[in-house]
Amino acid sequence: MTKNEGVIDRVIRVVFGLALLSLVVVGPQSMLGLVGIVPLLTGLVGFCPLYKLVGLNTCPLNKS
């Protein structure tokens, strides 16, 4: 599993994932905030299966 997300992409995903997860505790307290786990995990790992499927790669080190 090679990384296919660049640094900016990963930071945006982690921030967005944390923001969505905060909806579970703060705000409307909706369980839909658990969707934030997906961008959070892909941002932390650096690999997005959807990017692989579509053929996208924002990581400058692994351009092919």
C-alpha cells in the first residue's frame, strides 16, 4: 500500500475528519459525525482507496 496523498491533502482530511467527529460530541450531537472516521483514517495513513481506483495521486514522491 503506497501513499497516494500529498501533505496538504492529508492535513485537510485530518482537519475535516476531526471536525465531523466533533459533531458527535458538540453541536447537533448526530451520529452522522462518525462519517469523519473515513477522512481521518485516510489522512493519517496517507492512502485513499478511492484515489487508487480512479488513478489519482497527490503525493509528489510517488508520482508514476
